[in-house]
Amino acid sequence: MTTTVALGPYAPPAPTRVLTARSADGTELHVEVHGPDHAPAVVLAHGWTCSTAFWAAQIRALSADHRVVAYDQRGHGRTPASPACTADLLADDLEAVLTATLAPGEKAVIAGHSMGGMTIMAASARPAFRDHAAAVLLCSTGSSRLVAESTVVPMRPGRLRTWLTGHILGSRAPLGPVTPIARRILKYATMGAGSAPHMVEACARIVHACPRRVRHAWSNVLDLLDLDHAVRELRVPAAVIVGSADRMTPPVHARRIAEALPHCVGLTELPGLGHMTPVEAPELVTGMIRDLVTTHVSMKKEGA
């Protein structure tokens, strides 16, 4: 018999309203809107194997005075899978969500974690993105060489480590129920050593809910991903955050992105934290989003 931990602020909050955004290929994306209709807008894009539930702490904190839009990436959460999985489709999906939830010309801060950050990069030159993005927050993400530079496998860099990492991250095996062993494995791979049990529990429930076929299909996309060119097209103010103990996208990725960004407004490296920064450091990530809204959305609105 296993013992679960109360999720507290990590329990998914009930949305103010739910809608469907139709992407370019017809995929219907599950979208949740939280908070007052006329408040400054924040759009949240989650990462690989996650869902809108990943942003629970940020949604709870921000929705009192922001309009928070969160959506399930295709194949994740309540958005159906599609036959194809590409970075261009992720960009299509983000454009669809922005168009469906924001008024023409309305600006928002867009935050993306892991694959959500890659979604932002993939959409950097898209018309809808440029129309609506006031600033972005890139959390624990990378633009290329994701498998080669992962440190999930504790070996020296090289072809063998890359091969092993690719097979582990791309495994077709089901994750099964959330057991004590499963929590320990997930914590090792994705979180810092000091992560509290309720944080680990929240992440484990989310990741284990992702269908194995979806997990495998998107792992192939991440393996071959190269968005270095797209980083240079990300012309809005961009903040970057990473945990120093991130094994999935180690700090080398964040530093490379920060150097390539046309308008980087800060690189934050959090000592001892892993890959799940919005869960591991919820107040800090929420505060960074608030600061971006205050600086790049609220001021523009007042001066309009």
C-alpha cells in the first residue's frame, strides 16, 4: 500500500472558463482561462509529458489579478494526439491559442517550460506570436543538442552516453502507477535533491498521466530538435531561468540561449534546483512572470 501526499497549491485549480482552439491542421486544443476577463494576460505553455496541471501554483497565484491562459499541448492532458509531431505544429498550436484567447493587438507575457519554451522559440517569427507577445519567460529549456547534453545518465559526455540517454528518454515502456520507486526515479531525473515530497508527488502524477505513445513520439522530436536559428528571431524581451542541477536541460542550454537572444533581460540560475523549476521554485517563477507583466504589459497599456 502506497501513501500519497496532499498537493496543496499544486492541485489543479478550476478554470473560470474552458474553450477549444483549433490549430492549423484541425487539432482541437484544450484551453483553460483563469482570472478576470479584463486583467493583464499571461499565457502558459507546459513541457513534454505534462499538462495544464503543471502550472497549478502559478495559476493560483496569478489569477487573482491576471487573466491566465493555459493549454494542453497536442497529445497531452485533454488535447488529442495527432499523427504528426513537429516543432512547427507546436508553433501552429501556440498561434491558435493566442488568436482564440486574446483580442486583436492585445499583448501578453508568454511563459514556456521545457517543450513549452521550445514552442515559444519555434513560434518566434510567426505573425500571431509577434502580434501578441509582449515578453517571454523561458524556463528550463533548450534549443538543440538536447539528448547529447542531457546528464540524466551519469557518464562522461560522448556517443555512448548520448545513445543510452536517447533510449531511456525515448522508451516505449509504460510508466505504470506512481509508486515510491517511480517517485525516486522521477525525482532523480527531473528535480533537485531538496525537492519536497508534495512537489515530487505533483510532478509524478502529471508525468505518469501522459500516454506512452505520446511520450515516445515527442521524444523523437526533441532528439532531433534544432531551434538555434529561432532563438535569434525572438525579438521581444526574454528572461531565462534554469536550475543548476537540471539534468534534462542543463544550464549550458540556458546560457547559450541567453547569449543568442536579441533582447535578453536576465539569466537566472537557481542553485540545487532541477528541471521542474515552476514546481520547485513556484514563488520565484511567479514573481518573474509578474515582473515581466508589470514592465512590458501594464506600462504599455497605461501609455496606450
